[in-house]
Amino acid sequence: MIDIVTIGETMVNFIPDQRGYLRYAKNFSMKIAGAESNVAIGVAKLGHSSGWISKLGKDEFGEIILKELRSEGVDVSSVIQTSNNPTGVMFKQFSIQNETNVMYYRSNSAASTLGLNDIDIDYLKKARIIHISGVTPMLSETCKEAIYSILDFAEKFKIPVSFDPNIRLKLMDKDEAKACLYPFLEKSDIVMLGQGEAELLLGLKNPEEIIYKLRDLGVKKIAIKMGDKGAVVADSKTIVNIPLVKTVLVDTVGAGDAFNSGFLTGLIEKRSIEECGNMGALMGALAVSTNGDTEGLISREDFDHLYYHKNIIYR
């Protein structure tokens, strides 16, 4: 069995060595970034098994991604490489006000051609939880059809589905995104979403109203991520406010994925919903403390030391 199997696109991420417009940047660091692989890395860091399914170009960028994920302990045995399409790339730009802007170059990428025939169904059967984000079905029609089919597969084999809308309005407008992603809310056991995403998909802003609506749809575990206001988490009986973990803010991209990995790890370990939320909050704080989506994440031993002994987070 594999604790978490994720499906989605990962790109090579170029990060400038200075703030300001990219036109003035001379040197870049090369890292990798992808919502689903970020979650897989976070879960592996916390001591659980994770696998990632995707499609990469048969190019140097694809090799970099495979190497990095393997080094973090993520199983990539079901990743396909193709010579027909390239691996996607992205660039970050940091303003002097500490804001992050991301530019994607993923049109016609290998991952955007992912279809159901590219996914190893026998591998998926090993998953304790299947984690998906809204990015993948928003990439293309073939991706959307594949992920919709995986929802039916998971329901048939009683595998819990974890879903983060992770809405990218550079891929679809608001109406298209709602039409594409709302069905995932109806078929997911675990939903982790931002407050703004809940407003787009459900027309609701109040956390308790969002939770009641998701419960009505059949969602069993819920996390509403609210940035500097912390989070609200819930199961079928309990609603808990999760305080923000304060840290030095360097790069906000990847915080939600890190939260997801902590929250899901708590669920794997059958912890209370409050503990799941607190684990997510600490992982999110670690992620924003460095450049790169996962470079700030630490080993389970170090994580437990912070969690239990430093009073950085409520227990």
C-alpha cells in the first residue's frame, strides 16, 4: 500500500536572485514546483509513503524533476516520459513589497496531454488516499476526462479522494473553473480549499456556512485555508479554528500544498481534526520561510521537535 498517490503536472521553476522585474535579473536558481508533487514531498518528509503520477518530456527538465522527487523519497515508477511534448517551465518574480508573481510556460506541455491511458490503474489501487488538485483537470480536455474517470474509479474501489481546487484563473475564467471543478466537491471525501476558492465554487464566504455546505455534499474532512487568518478545519461533528504559525515570510507559493501535506498526514495517522489542522499550519509556515515550494520542509524528527517542544504551535 501507498499512503498518498497524487496526480498532476510538475514544472521546472526558475527563481531570480534579486527582487524586482525579471527583465533586470541576471542569475536564477533552478528548482521544481507542482501542487501535487509538493504534497507528495511533504507527506514523504513526514515519514509516510507517497507516489506521484504524471507525464514529462523526455528532456533534461523532465530528468531534473524525476531526480528531485526520487531524492525526496517520492515513488515515480508510474511517471511516463514522452518525446512528443516538452516538460513545462515557470518563472517567479518577487516585488519589493514581498509579493510573488508566477509566469507559466506550460502550453502543450507533456503533462497537458495526460490521458486515462497514461495512468496505471493497478498502481492507483495501492493508494490509501488519492490526492488531486484542480490544476490538472483545468489543463486540457484529456486531463479533465482522466481525472473525472479517476473519481469514478476511487468510488468503485472505496479509496478516499482528497481535493484542493487550487484554482488557476490563467487557465480558465471563473465560470469555466466552477463548471469544471464543482463535481469534485461532490465526489471527494477530503476537501482543502482557500476561502476565495469557496466563494467562487459555492458562493459562500463564511467558514461555517462553507463547512455546512460541504458536509451536505458528503465531504467528511474539511480545511479552509485563510492566509494570515489561519485556518478552520472540520469533520462531521467538530469545527475548530487553527491559529496562524508566525514565521519569516520569504515566498508564499507552496504554502497551501504544504498545509495539505500536514493535514493529510494527520488523517493518515488517525489524529483528531484539530491536530490535523495544527500539523498543516506548521507545514505551511515552514514552506513560506524559504524560496522554493518545498525547500523549507523538514524531517519528521525535526518537525516533531518543533511541534511538541518549542510551543510554536498549539497541541
